[in-house]
Amino acid sequence: MIATIVHVYVKPECVEAFIAATKQNHEESVKEAGNLRFDILQDASDPSKFVFYEAYASEAAAAAHKETNHYLTWRDTVAPFMAKPREGVKHQILFPQNS
């Protein structure tokens, strides 16, 4: 199992548009084969900062996500909203373990 934690910094004037585009991406991403979680968090003290917690059953499932129409649409839609490039870090999931 693989998880990626992505830090996203959005221009303050683009927050609402970013949230709308991200909601659509989230709703489709959770339907993907191999998706375990796709959580979107907004910083409580700075509404222009977001964290994505993306968990997939395998590297292949995580890679397949980046080929979906909804991801590609999201990526292109939110690109001009970014205050700086997204920062994604992959992690191995230790717990909970698959049974």
C-alpha cells in the first residue's frame, strides 16, 4: 500500500475555484480501483493551504490515477490557481494493514 501526502498552496483569490475543482476530482478519485482514501484537508489557520492524503493499494493504482480524465482535468484547471508548485511525498502504509 502506498500513500502520498501532497501540500498545495493556492493563491488566496483562487481558493473557492480551487475547492470546486478539487471536489470534482475527489468525487471521481474515490471511485478508482485500488483507491483506499482520497482526503482533502484545508488548513484551519490559512485557508489557502491544503493537504491531500491519497492512499492506494499499489504503486500501479497510484500511477493509474494520474492517467484518469478527472485528474488531468483537475491538474490543468488548478494550475493557474497555484501560489507555488505542489509538493507530494510518497509514504509506505504500515498500519492499518490489509487483512
